[in-house]
Amino acid sequence: MKIIKLDAIDSTNSFLKALSAQETCENFTVVSTESQTQGKGQRGSGWTSEAGKNLAFSVLYNQKIEEISSLFTLNIIVALSVVEGLKTVSNLNFAIKWPNDILAENKKIAGILIENTFKNQNEVQSIIGIGLNVNQSQFENLPQASSLFLLENQLFDRETLLISIVNRLEFNLNQLENLKEDYFWNTYHAILFKKEVVSTFESALGNRFVGKIQKVTKEGKLEVLLEDDSVTFFDVKEVKMLY
């Protein structure tokens, strides 16, 4: 894999997107930075990270439309690859919180943001952004956030972890040709946070309600069984889980 290392940048996703527009970049080209000033998160939120302590990187992946039935399949494979990479260095209990958070011992340690661009009718370019809290020791006003260092009480080699995650990502995406997508979906659902557990949610309007996650659909929507036994589907910006 080709890794481009930067000291500081506004956003690795933005840098890689601009680079790929200027020149031909091979699949799994990686841009990583020590400091990211305008990191992006889900729902338009930012992703802040202490310089030199964590991983902030983006990976380029071009795919043919017919190779994948749902763009959200890429999301779940990325999330699974991050967990598999983490498991090479840690025995913590990892879970995936819909849509794109990675939890360790119920604490958020990583976020994923994938930006897709249709290059033509048959091809999609994906910029896969990953932020991972590795050796950071303090998270002000973020009670649900943590890092590998805080949970394991030891420092981790960030480059080893980055290479492990990207290797797993490349391996899994190449396996799509041999394995059915259902394999990845079943693996994803097996570690989906709070699946089949009564949980409290909050709608975009601020209304709170109780329900149980049944699954995530191929379109990336959250299927929730409500107290009255009705089933409702939520998009990313329509609901959040309170935990």
C-alpha cells in the first residue's frame, strides 16, 4: 500500500479527494496525518483529536457498481476491518454502533466517515476516513469517549495499527469476489451494539422513545421494534441512541 504521511492538514478526506482528482491514485492509497484541524464526523459534526497521539487517515477505494449491491455494504466492511485490525493488538470487547462508530468496552474510540462520488455510471470512488483514539489520555466534555491507552493502560504503536487495519480492509474487499455479502452482514450484526436490547432513542425533533434494534437494512437504515410492537426504519440523521 502507498502511505502518504503529513504533519498537519485540515482533513485527510479532503486532501485525498483533491489528490485523486489531480493524478491517478491506486486503490488503497492512504493519507495519514499527525494533526487534523478540520476532521469530519457523521451528521456534519467535527472530529477532534490530540496531535501525535491518535490515528487520522483516509483510504481511497474505487469500485464497480455491479460488484456491490449496496453502498452501505462498504460501510460495514470498513467497520469490521477496523475491529479486526484492533483485535490484532488488543483483547478489549469491541462493538459497532450504528451507523459508523467503533466502541471498546462501551466507550467510543473510533469513527468512520465515507464520502462517495460517482465517477461515471459504472464506478464509484470512495474516500474512507477513519479517526481512532489510540494514545490520547484526556477527553474534555466527552464522557463517552476513550482510547486504547486509557482502556489498556499502555501505549500502542500507531503505524502498526494503521497497517493492520488497511491490510484487513484490502483483504476483506478483495474477498467480496469469493464471499457473499451476507457473510459480512451476518458478522456485522453479530457485534452490532445493543442489537435486541431495550434502548432509549431520541428523534431529530428531540422526542425520546424506547425500542429494540432488530437489524440494519441494506440501505443503511436502522430497523427498530417499538413498544407497541410496530417496526420503524430510521435514517442516519433521523435518530440517535442514548447510552
